Amino acid sequence: MKISIFAGVLLLSAALMFLGPENTDAQPNAQFANQHINEDMIPAHCTRAMNARGLAVNGNVCKAANTFIGDPLVMVRAICGNAGVPHNGGLRASNVPFHIIVCKVNPQGAVPPCQYVGEALNSRIIIRCDAAGNPIQFHGLL
């Protein structure tokens, strides 16, 4: 009986070592994903998304703009590898366009509660990647 318990623990340990961390998306990419990834985003959802994610207010001032990428994080992460090319100053540019929603503060709603208007675009994007190949900063559109 002791041998079978030991064998079970050993097998479970080996499986966990093989599989690695449960969710690699949730670790280094959490802040980037919160600020920029929203697969279901449409322009009409800008105010709701900005407020729900805590992106709208900086002190007593509404954030001027934020860009959401309407594609999965795994596609954005691929820009750090073969799906991107080097760009100025250690940045990476995507090879293909992404579905983009740019949310800009409505001038009449520039103080809290913040109101945003959105614009849908398809554009290549520029990001900064960390040494592990994870997107850590959105730098703009091409």
C-alpha cells in the first residue's frame, strides 16, 4: 500500500512538472491584458469597459484615451515571436492587422464620471515584449 501511494505522489509530481504553470496568460500579462485585451469589444462599450477595468480615472482626471485589441492574448503574444518584426528601439510590430477599438474621452465627460466614445479600426500594432516573450506595453498603431 505504501508503495502505491508513493508511486501515485511521484506520478502526480511528474505530471505537474511537465505541465508547468496552470495559466501562463494570467501571470506576466495580467496588467497588459486588463488594459488592452477585450475580444468582445465594440465602440459602444468604451465607457463601460474603461470604468469596469479601472482605467478611466487617474486621480480626479479622466484618462484621455485607451486602445483595446479585440483579438486573443495568444495572438498578441505571437508578435513577440514569428508573428512580429523588430521595430524602433526594441519594439515589435505585428505582421498582420488586428481588430482595434480606440476609446477617447468625450470632451463633455472629461471629469468623473468619465464618458468615452469609441472608434473601430483594423491596424497593425506596435508593442514592447519582455525577455520571456510576453507583451508588456502597447505602443501604437501602424
